[in-house]
Amino acid sequence: MRKIIALLSISVLFVISGMAQDREVTGKVTDSVGLPLPGATINIKGRSGGTSAGPDGAFHIRAPREGILVVSAVGYAPRDFRLGAEDVVTIVLAQSNRIMNEVVVTALGIRREKRELGTATQTIGADQLNKTGTGNPLSELNGKASGLTVVNSSGDPGAGTYIRLRGVTSITGNNQPLMVVDGVPIDNSINNYDATSASPNQVSGANGNLTGGVQPTNRGVDINPNDIESVTLLKGPTATALYGIQAASGAIIITTKKGGAGATHITFNSSASFDKVSHLPGRQEIYSQGSGGLYAGPTSSGAPKRFSWGARIDTLYRDGIANDYDPNGNVVGASDPLRKSKALVYNPYDFFRTGWTLNNNIAISGGTGTTAYRLSLGNLHQTGIIPLSKYDKTTLSLSGQSAISSKFSVSAAINFIRGANDKVQQGSNTSSIMLGLLRTPPTFDNTNGLKDPVNNEASYVLPNGKQRDYRGGPGYDNPYWTVNRNPFHEDLIRAFGFAQANYTLFDWMTLTYRLGGDVYAQNDKNAYDIGSNAFPAGAVHLLNYYNQQYNSDFTINMKKNFSDQFSGTLLLGQNYFTSSNHARLTHGSGLVLPDFLDMSNATSYTASEGDARKRTSAFYGEARLTFKDMLFFTVSGRRETSSTLPAKNNSFFYPAASLAYEFSKLPVFSSGGALSYGKLRLSFAQVGKDAPVQGLQTYYNTAVVTDGFTSGIQFPINGNAGYQLSSPTATIGNPELKAEKTNSYEAGTDLSFWNNRVSLNATVYYSKSSDVILIVPVAYSSGFSAVLLNAATITNKGLELTLNTTPFRTQDWKWDLNFNWARNVNRVKSLAAGVDRVLIAGFQNGEIDAIAGQPFGVIYGSKYVRSSADDPSSPLLINDTKGDPGYGMPIVSSQNGPLGKIDPDWTGSVITTLTFKGISLSAQLDVRHGGYIWNGTRGALSYFGTSAETGNRGQSHLFPGVLGHLDAAGNVAHFDAGGAEVLKPGPANTVPSAYSQYYWQNIGSSFIGPAEADVEKGSFVRIRYISLGYQLPAAVLQNLHLKSLSLTVFANNPVLWTKYKGVDPETSLAGPANGQGLDYFNNPGIKSYGIRLGLGL
Amino acid sequence: MVALLALLVCMAGCKKSFYTDANVNPNSPSASSIVPSVLLSTVEGALAYMQGGDLSRFASLNTQQTKGISRQAQGYYEYVYTSQDFDQAWGNLYTSTLENDDALLKLSDAKGYHAYGGIARILRAYALQLAVDTWGGIPYSDAFQGAANLQPKYDNDKVLYDTIGELLTSAVNQLQDANAGTLTPGTEDIVYGGHADKWIKFAHAIRARVYLHQSKGDAAMAANALSEIASSFSSNDDNAQYIFGSTETSANPWYQFNEQRTDISFSEGGVGAKMIALHDPRLSILIDTTAADGGDGLLYYGLINSPVEFIAYDELLFAKAEATLRNAGSVAEAEGYYRDAIQANMEKLGVSAGDITTYLAANGSLPAGTDAAIAQIATQEYLALYLNPEVWTLWRRTDVPALTPVIGANVPRRLLYPQTEYSYNSAHVPGSVTLFSPKVFWDK
């Protein structure tokens, strides 16, 4: 090792000897019919740095006389082109009969020809990314690959995006793939504090159970998609074995755009779009505020005013005497002598407005023969559909590479990001937007009749200074109050980048060292004014997060040709990774002055610090053997040491092996035929995963006591410190932990037919994760709530298909039609001894659990009683107990059970592009089939009487099922004709009942009644986008002295077909965390329409 | 870069501490730096929050002292309870309260801090008494062992009552120890400021309660209760109570509930109604009946820094009156204690002397006959034990006041075991438990 370092250090001293005289060469790359090949890469043999062809296939490069240009393009056979005396050249590439000559970036930034790989990978190019102007690099990937799950948590500016490759392998740990930019791991964590939760979730991660607060942002969205050249998905452990524990859930390998030698390029992209709210829950507009069919207004006493179970609105009037709650006057009955006009129905959805997104990016790139650079500046400015929400992101990136000598080259990149985000209160939080908005009765006007209710505080503040809301007092915030008086502002400053040196020691050995870093500070301020329902006394929270991580890789690459038919490569490497996260949380409560949301305005304070560090190091190696250029065998191993495991167990080794067999090279296929390419892949990998940080000990902490309903007490109290060893959230540390292990098997084939007009990739896989570390809940009577154990076993098996077709292609026309399809079957085989259910996220009666024997992520809660307890598909038992308020209705069981898995049965997408000369029309259709969502929003609204369903009140209904009830001992029974109790279910229901307030509040909704009532399929079919673009022809461009000019109009998410009755089913209350599938007053999604301009100089 | 490479080289042979040091949580005090005072603060606060929060709500709704008017509280009022509703209270009992109390007890015993050891035992005894009266048999002898026993067995409720007695005996011995250790509690002891004599009185008060619960038809138990009362509180100054702070993060649990949830009405509850009927001067001190909506009306027990009373002097005087009757004492003697009890309660609440006299003139006599007299005592005690979980025990022992079930035929006589026990301690948690059976052993 020391020798290598010495060599590397010395190499820095190498001085470049003078290079041969260069001259400017211009040229054009075309295919065999003369069509330009935009994006073809042109490199000079023996030098680093190169250029790429513009949209018209043209390029400029400084090259030596007699130099050799290496020209390649995806789908075409690469070609070495020897320069002669001419300065203008045309290089024709033959369409490859091996589409798999494509080069992909694999683990550690190693470029490999795709045909050599024995594992499934899928690459998404820049041309597929910035179709629309979302500015979010993760949501741009949605539907672009098989086996990739992307869920935008909501349409809020800056909202998180959950991303997953294949199935879940960890119960309470991270399941999101490692994000790697230019070979360096990038932080994609969530830093969030839900101040409104009764047991605040401080620094949340994959296991976050965020049900209130604001929508958290995962930091992966910071990356500017305009800087991305390609994204390669390494889907399973077999592809990522070299990355080790961090990539146990797959990896997203992002390669950024680089400058190339030649003339300076300037590209400018600008998009503007407007956003509209997509789906919203239906509301009834027939019945007024009140209860039991009687109107009760905001100033009435008692509970009835909380609901919308009042009188029919068409029987009500207004007295015309303006008051603080309504300029049109009080609601009165028909018999009231003061009655004037008919009562009005208000639409609270007027609250949503048009959001705007502006996304601008300018990049300059260029270089000389040996040195290249790229400088890019981007800005995303987004205002949300919810008033006052916005997101502003500015990114600056600079990258460069230089060949110092023919043997030594260096490269580096640095990215600066500044983000500012005004977020909105959401979810289960009495200050949340949707909670107050949707519970508002149709007869109450949150705007107070004002034209500009957002900016006129008369809509949300009464003359006496108290909040104006439909309940005339405590309850939920008026949405106009919450956007103005409960602000959440997030500031981010971030820098990440790398520096790399390559030294070719011998022509068969190259040394590479790469150091990467990612540092950011996220500062959040979250305030609640006096009178907010979440913090009636007012509160200010300052949340400061400071994260840094560094990654170092030293690799030695060796290659050797043993014979004409037999060659090999060997890679040896060492990795060191360190991260530290610091959270500083300061809370002030009991504000004195209203509308002054400053920490100094608080009367009491609490504060806390959270620091976590982690170190890992690893030695790894990979050997590759190639036989006859058609059989590729790879074997790798990694020995990793992690600081999160006990010293005795902290080092572990795991191997991987893969085989790729390009059978189409067999002579039998050489005569030409339908098959133009064929490969079989087989691989096996084992990967380890370490423990959560600080999981080995049981720690004392500052004492906090809550009770599920209130925010509770927190020490110090009255000047006295209080510490606790245990609390309902305290976990017993485990000094015996060892690494988790996942064994993964994968087989697949890549086939191309008819000269690559059709290509199919198919992969099947099976993985088994054992000794999975999870936070195992234990009986509180042990003194603790949970213990960290190596306990669970999880399996995943699945099938992934990608079919790319080009149905026709002529000089002017090209039609591409591509399909992705994936199915993953997950099974939690076991959890821990004596534990068959673990809470992931959610509420007491609408939670997402891991249950032994079920797929990961099951909605769990109370059910309806069925006629056969053992058969969940048997008819419902319909209450035959006369006199019971539920007579003639289904019966709610006191037993809870699993109610549906959250993951879909399968997902698929169709992506099509039709090109005619410079015009291209693209569209993407996404399908999610199966998978359930707990629509707690609808449950609550049915309880409160505002949901569309409750408009049917009073209608008679014969509930399908069989008559019966549970007897005193809990057995199914029914009353026979004589009224005697018989211990079996009775005949089909003949007792009509009515959809009543009682039914909706106790039986037909999950707010008090069964969770089963609100479990809905989350299936959808949606048009993800449609875009129509026009690219000016080269001839016109030349006259304009432009390299390129394009104009695209697009629609994002314009059409959604779904039976889901809430907001957009692509939603997540808990944000980008394991606990997907919850909808409880989630903020809605958006659809957008816009225009995009691309200009190249 | 060279420095980093050097580090890299070091790593191959670096010491193990390079990794293990990185994994230490720097934000938590080490176990060796923990002193008893920081645990005593926690245990007292947790116990008071659990009693004044969940247990007080369940008891006051079950006994109709208050009325749940919406959401979960309305469900509870109508006995719509599921096992999950008790997870939080049980969690606070075992983790925040008893586990930390166990740590306090062990630390105190190991260091010989007998004053702390004594208090830790009294707090444990009191918490057990609350829990047994709520759930009957619960895990104790096997509990608080952490990873060593994740599925503790259940102890019989009657046996646990004996355990309470033993804990209190040993607590009093420790507190009376002249060499009570070098470290004694001070201001962190919110309940008594470290006064050992008052803690001893509290120990006797708990024993009095425990005996009284078993005194129906058992004169010996009543006699035991009387003798404990004699060694216990002598005025309201001795009351065992936890006074909350005046900041949002140290606020009384009822204050927090009413501020954040508002689902319970006080003026529509049974105590409000009875006090209106009796022209009770305590009504305007306890409840603002003019408040328009739920949650607005709780005064004395619902301010930010209101106390949560564990046991107050007035309760002991009511107990004395009842025990006197159950121990074959005369109604006349009991009536004296009964009047003292009402007076002590009114003085505690700040009722003027004149109003007390007027009230006692109207309500201060007991009817003839033991049962009728006990019923009258319980009728007044129901008012005095406002929002104290003990009121549910009072009703279960005496059936006073006569409650009409809000829904169905029965008022709950116990709580369900929490869902967490069914999920994670299924081998031991008793099955077939309803809100009505099995009853706690003294509930006859």
C-alpha cells in the first residue's frame, strides 16, 4: 500500500512534454442512410476528453495530424477513424447488430460494455429526462424502468419522492437505493421534525412515522436534472456487490454531463409551466353544518357544530345581518321571520390556485485537446397550488478534466446548491391545510366573502384577534390562517463533488484514486402563531441539520490477454466512508405577542442535540474473465468493517459471481436471421448490511412524557433535570448484533430481433434476506418498548421485462414504442420470536405493518364481522339484533386483522416517441395494478359528514350479507323466526336500514368504525406526460448562427384514471419512507402544462 | 489528499476503537453519571402525567363525572374501547414510570441513598395500586428485566396488594433510617420537597386506601384502614400531589387536553349536574358552566399549573368515615369525619368559611343505617374525588352514585389489557377479558 501511495505522489510531479501540433477538425457523424447521429461521442485515441455531436451530428475537435478519432454512438458499431490531411470529415457509423455495445456505468463508476454484464441494469439517458420542467431528478425517473418504484409524496413544492428498486429487504431500515453521482455516494436522507406529533419524531429516516408537520424532503431531489447525462439503475445486490452495505437496496448511478474538447458550447434551457390541483376527495353539498338533521352554526354551543350532519341546505335561509362569521348573515330556518335569501353552498376548493414553475438552466462547456470543462447554472422557481407555498433552488456546477500526460489524468467536479422552501402543514395535525379545509361544512365560507382571502386577514382573524374558523373556537385551523400564521421555511446550502486521478502505470495497469464529499446545512424554522390549533399558546421551532460525508476509493485496474480467445481483468480496491450528522433543535413555546414569530417572543424553551457518526472501510476485488468474446465470467468479493456493529462482529465478507453468455455469437446465428443479438445472464450475490448507528447500547435521554392525545411534558421542569432510561419509545440496545445478509439470485436474457427493431430484456430474481435487523416491539411490561434484534427473514422474487421496439423507421419517420413491466412478490417470512406484527407507520386504526407470512407493508386495523371467521371472503354478517342502533347494518369486529398489501401486483409503463423530421411527439402511460391505500381522509370526512358518500343519508339500503350477530362468547349466531339464538349464521339479509349519521359515524367509516371501511385499491392508469417538440433543421440553424433550437410543449400528469376516492393515489403521508400507503389529509397532487425552450450556441 | 491516504493506510491496522468510538451517542449521559435526583424528577412527572392524563380521563368518563362529546372521548364515554386505547397508559406506567423508578431504586440501594430508596418504593407502590385497581392482575415480579425477560408473567391482583404493603413497609424503614445515606432529595422532589416525614404519611395513606378497598364486609380490613389513617395526613398541607409547571412543556395534562383536544365537556358531566342541584359552592371553582364548548370549562384542575392529586387529606377523612361504619362504628362518629372531609375538600379548593357552614348545614348529616350512611359518604366523595381515578374505584366498591349506562346494560368495571400485551406477551396476558369481567378482586 505504501508503495502505491508513493507512486501516486510522485506521479503528481510528472510534467507534460510538448504535445504534437493540433488543428481544428470539423465533421459530421451520420448513419448509413445519412441521418445525423446526435450525441455521438468523439474521442482522440490516447487522450482523455472528447466531444459529442450536436443535434445535427456536427462536431468540432482539436486533433493532431494523423490522429485517430474514436467515434461511438448508442446502437452503432464504434469506429476508429484515422485523420488525413482534410479538416472537414464525415464519419459514417454502421448500425450495430449488437445494440448491447452500449457502454454503461456500473458500480464504482466503472464503465463496462453492457454485453459483458451478467446482471440487470437499465440506463436512462438525458434525452429521456428533461421532458418536463419538474426540476426533480427522482420524479423524472418515474415509469422509465422496470422494477423501479417512484412515489411523489404530494404536489407540494419541494415535497419528497420515495424511490425503490425491486422489493423491500429491510423492515425498519432503509430500503431506498444508494444514490451515486460521478462515483461518489450522495446523501438522500430526510431531516425532519414533526412538531405536531404527540411523540415528536426527531430525525426521521426510512422508519419515519411522520403523520403531521410538513411534507419532508429527501435530499436526493437537490440534484439538478439538467446536469445529468445518464442514470443507470443497478437493480439488485448482484449488480451492486462492489458497493457493499450502502447499496444493499440497489443503486442509482448518476453520471453528470462533462465538457468535451473543441469549440465552446453554450446551451440554454428554459421551461415555464403552470400547475393545477389534480384529484380531490368528493364532498357533499346538500347538508349543512350541524348534527342530527339540525343546523348548528359557528357560535352555537356544544358538539353539533363540529359536524355537517345538519339540515338540508335547500331548507335554510340567511338573515342578511352581516356578522363576523358570514357577511351574508346567520343561517336561519324557513320559519324565521328574519329570513331573507336562501342559504348558500360554499366551495372550499376555491382555496387552491394555479402554481407556477420556472426552470432555467445555462451551461457552457468546451476544452482543448487535453482539457475540458463544463459550467452550469440552474434555477428552479416554483409556487405551489397551495397559497404561499414555494420552492426556489439554484444550482451551480463546475466540472473539468485534464490529461496531464498520456499516462496521467485528473478530473474534478463541484456542485453548489441553494434551496429555499416554504412548506405547508399537512396530515394529522390540527393545523394541517387539508384537515381544516375538508372538514369545513358546505355552509361555512373560509374566505369570509373576501376577494383576496390569503392576503386579507379578515378571512381568518376575528375582530377580537382570535382565529376565525367554522367551529368558532378550538378545533382545526382555517386554511388561510395556517398558510399565513403557521409558516415552515427551509433553507439549504449544499456542496458536493469529487476529485479523481488516474495513472496508467503500465499499459495493463491503471491506478485510480477518487475522493468525494457531500456537505450540507439544512436550517428549518417552523412557527405556530398564538391561536393555532396545533399550538394554541404559539410555538417556534428552529431545526438545524448539518451533515457531511466523505468517500474515498483507491482502485487498481489490471487487464491481460492470455491468448486470442482468453482475456481477463482484475480490479482491487479499498474504500473508506465516513459520515456525521448533527441536529440542533430549539423549541420556544408560549408566545407573547401575536403575529411575531420570533424565538425571542417565547416564554419557555427546550433544546436538544442529536449527533451520529458512522465509519466503514472495505477491501474489495473483482476478477473478470472473457472467453472468445462471448462468455464473460465475473467474480467479486468485499470485506467490510462498520462502526455500527460490535467490535467482535464488525467485519464481514460477501462474494458475488456472474456469468454472461452471448450465445448469438455462435456460428449457428451468424448466417443472419431474425435474432440479431442474444445473451443469457446468471448471477449470484451476497450482500451484508450493518446496524443502525448507536444501536448497541441502551441510553439515558432527557425525559419526555406524552399520552397520545397531548404534547406532554418535557424536562427540565421548574429547573429540575429529568432523565429516562425508558419511555414508550425507548429501545433496548443490543451489543450482540451482527450484519444482515441477503442472498440474491438472478437470471435473465437480452434478445434483439430484426436488426434491433425489437429488443427484449427479461430478468427473474429471487432474494432472501436473513438476520434482518429490526426494532422489535416488546411488551411494555418488560420495562421497554422495543429491542434491536437480528431477527427477520424476507424474500423477494420477481420478473422484470423491458421491450423496446421501433415499429417503423424511414428517412423522415421514426416511431419508438417501449414497454416496461415488473412484478415483485415480497414475503416477510418471519419477524422475531413471539412477534408476528411490527408497526411501520400510521394510526391506531389505520396502520401500515410488517406481518409475518404477509408481504411487507400491510394495512392493519379493525374489520367487519364475516359469517365465517376463518374465511375473509365469506358474506358479511348483518346485525339482526332488533333495537340495536346498528340493526340491519354490518357489524364491526373487535378483532383487528390485515386488510390489504400496499405494494401493487404489477406496474408497467408504455413510452412512445414518434419523430417526423424535426418534430417529435412523446407520451408515457403508467399503470399501477393493485396495492391498497388506507383512505383515512374519507373515513374522517364520512364521520364529520362532509364526504360525498354521506350525501346519501336517509336512503334506505339492504346491506348484502347474511343475518346474524356475535353472541356473548363472540361466536357467530342468529335469531331464528321465534327469536331464539341459533349458533350459526342466518339467511340472507332481509332487513333494510338507512344510510344514517349513526351508520357513517360508527360503521361506514374508519374514523371510529372499522379501518376496513376505508381500504381502497390504489390502482391507476395515467398519462405521465405528453410532449410535442420541434427542432429547427440544420439549414435554418446555420443561417441563425445557432447550433440548435428546440421548442416543446408538454403536459405532465394530464389524465388519471383511478377508482381511488381521495387525492391522487400517488401519495404518501409519511413521505419518502417505508410506511407508504397512508392517506390522511395528504396534500393533493398536481397536473401541469408548460413550454420548454432549448437553445444551443 | 495525501493526509487522507495516510489515514487510509492507518486504517488497515487501526485500533478497534477507531470504529467503536464513532458509534457512541454523545448526546446521552453515561450510566455512571446518572444521579438519583434526575430519575426522581422523571418518575414523579411521569406518574402524575399518566394519572392526570389517560387514567383520569378513563375514570371520569366511566363514572360520568365528565361527558365525552366528540371523537375518541365520545367513544370512550359510550364504552367504545379497544385494547389499543390502553397502550399509551400502560406504556407510560411500565416504561416512563416503573422502569425509571426501578433504575432509581437500584441506584439508590447500590449507593445506600435510603431516602431516595424509600421514595422510589412508595412511588412504585402507588403506581402498582393505580394499575391493579385499573387492570387487576398485571406483570410485576417478572417485569422490568429488559432483554433478560421480554415476556413477563402476570401476578395475581390480590398478591400484588400484598406486594404494595411490603414495599411500603420497607420504604418506611428506609425513610426512618437515621443514616439515610449521604444524598437526600431536595427541590427535584415536586411532591414533598424531600420531606421524609411527609413521604411516610403518604405511605400510610396508600395503605389506608388498599385496606379500605378490601373492607366491604371485612371489619378487620376497615380497622387496618383506620389505623393507617391515624398515621397519615393531618391536614391539607400533607396532600400528596404533583404541581405542574407554568410553561407549555410542563403543563398540567388536563390543561393540555382541553387546549389541544376539547372533546370532553365538564359542565355536561355528572359532577357539574349534581353540584348545580346542590347549589354547591365548589361548582364555580371547578367548572365554568358558561363556557360554550367542550374543553373550555375546567378551572381548578385544568389550569396550566394545576395539581394532580395522588391522595388528599379529604379522601382519608371520607375513608375514615366509611371505615368507621364498616368497623361497626356509629353513624354519629362517622358523621363527624364525613363533615371534616367535606370541610377539608372545600378548604382545599378555597371555599369561604361561610359557604362551608351553609353547605354543611344542608348536606352535613348522615342518614341512619350503615348502608345508607356509606351511600351518603360516597355521594359526597364522588364530588370530592373530581377527576381522580380513585372515583372509579369508589363507584365500583359502593355503586354510588347509581349510574345509568350510557350504552348497553353495564358500566365498565375494569380496563382491557393493551394490544401490545396481546401482540408481544400473548403467552401470559389473560384472554377473555372484557370491560366487565373479570372484576378486580376487591370489586364485590
